[in-house]
Amino acid sequence: MRIIVQKFGGTSVASPEVRQMVLSKIENARQQGYRPVVVVSAMGRKGDTYATDTLIGVAKNTYQHIAARELDQIMYCGEIISAVVMAGTMQAAGIDAVMLTGGQAGMITDNNFNNGRILKVDPSRMLNLLKIGKTPVVCGFQGMTVDGELTTLGRGGSDTTAAALGAALNAELVEIYTDVDGIMTADPRIVKNAKILDQISYGEVCQLAHQGAKVIHPRAVEIAMQKNIPLVVKSTFSDAPGTLITNVIQKETGETAVSDKVATGVTYLPGVMQIKVILDAATTHNESFKVFRAMAESGISVDLINVHPGLIMFTVMEEVADTAIAKLATLGYEVETTRNCAKVSVVGGGMREVPGVMANFVEALSFNDIPILQTVDSHTSISVLVKNDDVNRAVTALHERFGLSN
């Protein structure tokens, strides 16, 4: 069987009109000889009746700190409603669709409610359905523990569902349908001449996602990469070819090669706070261990880490900033903070050992009078901390300097 997994986001299933567009994508796959497995998110976005955030609000109206297990029970409902409606739409068009929850589709997770990790996928039920000509419509974002507890997979979990099913079913392709025509070189709300990328590597798109780009969940990309299953990010609302995510970049000659571009995209992550822990210059290196252990014990993820004699710098997200400061205060550390910051990153698989990349990065910001608060780099990305007020100018300047509009 030639299997394709097609995942449709919340805006793609939000109304009868757009569900007809989804239907045309499914029909097109069937005409090409594929047997589709359809994955759906909850309908719409916050404020819409059946959107996940709306359902969370219903639960939290009763008690703001409702237990994670109970919260998963109501979050499960959004995808169930969406999958039933989409299955009905397909049945009305003559497609023999069968709705399955995440658990019924074989998604087995740990018991980490609200952010479950997939332990294994049992594809036997779906394979049996596909063999007899039926089309599974699977609730994204969902799983089930070995004890039968309902779990959800965290934000972006429907992408993860699609990739995990694709891997378990040995699918030829996983399509991620959304409301944009593909992955762009930058946020088009900031950079008006941002371009749709024809192709991008798994590693590059993971970096973009981790650095703030809301393109596809990085966990989904990592799963697809393990089985080398191509992903395509495309729009439900157009016939644009979208962005192909694979290990290699296809050249015009037909050859395949790793991308040799220096930069692929620019992205940003707002809502960041910088923390400086001031130490005595004679303090031993053991203090850095104590600082980061304290953050770990408080469940706080740290980023942009710089350790110097007498100074430790790192960043945390604003929502956990007060907790981080309070924890450090209980340990007696002197702390300085800078709020209202953002992390701006340039990502590219071609950066490794290329002279002048950092020089271009710093010059682009300096020539636009954008103060650099902190930097960090890797083989595939350079990131800088700037004030929130400078984000748009920073993204635009870097996009231009690295020639991403060409």
C-alpha cells in the first residue's frame, strides 16, 4: 500500500466551506493512488466554540488550578468533535471514513498529563482498516497510557501525531496542512519580502522551530527524520506546492546534496528575560553548578548561557521569571535582570566553518543601532538577545544582510 498521512490544523476544519477544501486534498491523494490517513486538530482557534483554548477556559472557570489529568479529559474533546465532523463530511462524499481517537489509533504515551511523550505506536488497527479500503480519521494531539488514561501531547501535538503515524505506517509522505503556503524565510508580518522556501533540511527546520518560528513542532520533525520520511508543509487554501522537508536539497540538475546556503531563515522568540548572577571574582566554578541545579529543581528551562569569572548570564521565559528570581534570592545570590527582551536567530545549515558569518550578523545589528545584550551560536544558528522594541528592525536587518529575499 502507498500510504500518505495528511494532517489538517484547526483553521482547516473550522467551517463547512473549508472542510470541503480539506475533502478535495484527500480526494486528490486518493486519485494519485495513495491510501490516506487523515489527522485533525480541534476546530478553529481561541474563542471558537470547540477550540482547545476555549475548552481549557471552560474547565478553568470552575477552578484555575484544575488538575492536569482532568484538564486532559476536556482537551480530548476538541479533536473528537473535529474528527467526527470531518469523518461525516467524508462519508457524505462517498469516502468510507472511520473516526479514531489517539488511543484507538495506537498512540501509547507516558503518564505525563498535558505533555505526554509517545512511547510506541501500534499501527495494526489502522493497517487493517486501510487494507479493506477504509480511511482512518485520527484525532491529533492525543494518546493513551498503558493503563488506559487519556493524555495529550502538548502544543503542536497534532503535528507529532501525524509524524508518529507516518513512521509507524511506513508512509511515503506526511503532509502538514495549515493556513500559509509553506515555511517562510521570516515572519511576513515583519519582513514584507519574505519568501516561501521550496525545500529545507530536517535540522534547519528544527532549529527554526526551537528558536521561535511557529512552522511545525520540532518533535514531529525529529520523528520523521529518524525514519527519513519526507514532510511537506502547505496550505489548505491554495494549490501552492509548499515546503519540502528532507535530509537533502534537490538541485536543478537533479542531483541531491546537502544545502550549501549560509542562512535559511530568521526567526524570533519574544517574552524573554535576561538574568545576571553576580559572584565574587574568586568564587569557584562550583557556583555555576549550584545556579543551574537550582533552576532545574524549579522546573525552569534556561537559554543563552554565558559563564564568566564573577558572572553567570542566562535567559528564561517571562512567565517563569519571578519564580527564578525568588529561587536565586533564597540561595543568597545577587541578581540583575533585564525584562522585555526577545531572542532573534539566524538559522542555516551552511554556517559551519564559514568565515565572516558572525561579522555579518553583528554588523547588520550595529549598523542599525540595535544594542546586543547577549549572543550564543552553534554550527547551524546564531542567536542574539535584544530588547522587544528592536525585534522588528533586527529581523529585517538580518534578513536583508543574509540575502534571504534573493
